[in-house]
Amino acid sequence: MRADRLVSLVLLLRQRGRLTAETLASELEVSTRTVLRDIEALSAAGVPVYAERGRNGGFVLLPGFRTELTGLNHEEALALLTAGSQRGEQVFGLGTALASAMRKVVDALPESHQATVSDAAQRFLVEPETDLLSRRQVTEDVPGAAMVEVRRAVLAGRKLRIRYAATDQEPRWRTVDPIGLVTVRDRGYLLATRSGADRTYRLSRVLEAEALPDPAERPDRVDLDRIWRERSAQFLSGSAHLTALVRVDPARREELLDTALAVRAEEPGPDGWPRLELTYQDARHAEWALWQLEADAEALAPPSLRAALRDRAAAVAARYRAAD
């Protein structure tokens, strides 16, 4: 909305000083022509913004001008900046709103604290894109227009029409009653009901969405944490899933966890290798996951999984003996 954009423009100039129209357009995700119109609107409203000509020119505010945004102390601002700066753009498509909010957080502080808080937030890194082994974290893209409609329906309590691409199926439209949104390890989910039955949709598989005018059939208050636990338990109890008991080299424990749907239990082993009870999509998934770890993991149960890995290893060994 234009009012929010005008506030963001003023905050950018306050915090960074002189900025060109091109830089402002990039930050606000609009055209340079829109920035120029916004500058004119601010000047007409009495905001002391003016243009400096020349090679290093740009738009600046008169020294001492500030907006009135109060109510945050130093620790609160630091917490918001730290949380917001760590890949927050991936949360339900709210990246632009998050950037605007963070500028307001900084501006809410006394000038003497702004530099120290901004520097302190840079000293914290939460969930980087790669781990120590240079493995990239798995992230999922959600179409921006679809995400806007999904959020609108969830917050307004309206029915939602989505074009959804389920696994191994052609995309098709369906109408649901949205309950809430959940993000887990950079994956977003829509919790909803359809014809009264519980449904959970991966947001990255929502290709198109449309918030409908009809009110959603859902309770006024909701406990998303409880609903998520119940649906997770229901998902893990699926008949096709396989539960395996695995011992693993501690150095590769995290790799093993990344391949599993869930960890049901864990206890230390007498040899220093932890024992984990893991849930996999099916037997083929479990076999693939443990094969990636070579001799650094061992399936202790079920016997069928041990046999499958043994037979695969024997086939590979036979192949290389024949090559020699």
C-alpha cells in the first residue's frame, strides 16, 4: 500500500542518508517513476526531502528530521532484528513486509542506540543456507501471488480455492476451509479441512490460489500446535511407512536425521554410536537413506532392511570383482 511505502521511503533516507532513485526503487520493489512520484507526494505533505544534483547526487532529508515510532526497548529491537534478518523472506512470502518492519524497528530506537543494535544483530547467524559440510539447506519456493491469496483467506476466515499439484498427480482445483499456516524446517504447510475432512497441503505445491467471499467453516479459536501434533502423528502412522532401528557414527548423525521423516526415539549405544528409531516413507526410502552413509550407519531392524542393504552391497562388490 502506498502509505506504507511512503513511510518506508522516509525511513530508508533517515537510516542511510543520500540514496538515488534507482536504489530506492530496488529497495521498495517499485519503478523509479513511482519513487519520483512518492518523493513529490512527501514534499507536498511537508516532509523535508530534496534532491542533490551531481555525480554523487540523490535524495536526502534535512538533518534532524525524524518520524515518531516508539515503544521498543533495546533488547526488544535486537530480538526482532535478529529474528527478522535470518532468512525471514521465506516465511509465508512476507519478505517485503519484513524489510519494512525492520526499518521501523531501527527507527524506533534513540539515535544513540541505532548503530549499536544494528551492529549487534549482525553478530548473530541463525540457520545459514549451508552447514559446516557445505550442504545447502532445502528451501521451497511458493508463487508470490498464490501466497498472498492463501494468507488473505487464512486471516479473513474465507474459503480458499487452490490449484494443487499432489505427488504423482496432475494439478487440479479444490476448495478448502483454511485453518492456519505452519512452517517447519523451511517448509510451509496450509492446514485446512475439505468437506469436513482434515487436509494438510504443502505450500510449494500450491500453483494458484483464490480467496473466495464465502466464510470458511472453522472454529473461531484454534490451537495450531495441537492440530499440528495430531496431524503429524496421523501422518507417521501411515501403513506404507517403515520404522527402522539404526546405529550411526556420531559424526554423521545429522546427515542421518536429514533423511528421515521423523525421529521416534534415541538412546546412547555401548560402543559410543547412538541408536535411533527412525520413520521413513517406505522400505525403498530407508534403504536409499542408509546406503548414502556407507559403513558409518547400520540398520539393526527390521531384518528385511538389513537383508536389502546386504544384497545391494554384495551386488556392488561382485560388480567390482568382475571388473578387476
